[in-house]
Amino acid sequence: MDASINATVGMATALQQFNSSQQAQAELFKENLDTQASQVNQLMESVNPPGQAVAPEGQLATSGTTGTQINTYA
């Protein structure tokens, strides 16, 4: 009977260590996702500041092969 108790205690200890490891990895993963989200937000704000039009207002080109049908501002 002592062997089954030792095995149960050993399994419980191993499961507790595994759960701690998984929790630490999940926290690190969440921190990395938050960092990436912050970087993407900064990048998006630098490309198109709030309150500013996406492309400048202007006339289409009147000659050439580019910009005569669609305003191709980049």
C-alpha cells in the first residue's frame, strides 16, 4: 500500500510542477503578444495619424500609364 501512496504523491508533485511550468509559459506568451500588439499599434499610428486623411486630396494624372484612372498615391 505504501507504493501506491508514494506513486500518488509523486504524480501529484509532477502535475503541480507541470502546471507551474505551463502557467509561466502562458504568461510569457501573453507578454509577447502584448508587446507585438503595441508595436503594431505604433506602426499603424505612424502610417496614418488619427484625424488625417489616408491619401492627400488631389487630381488624377492627365497623361501617362499610371494614375489616370485611379489615384495611385503611395
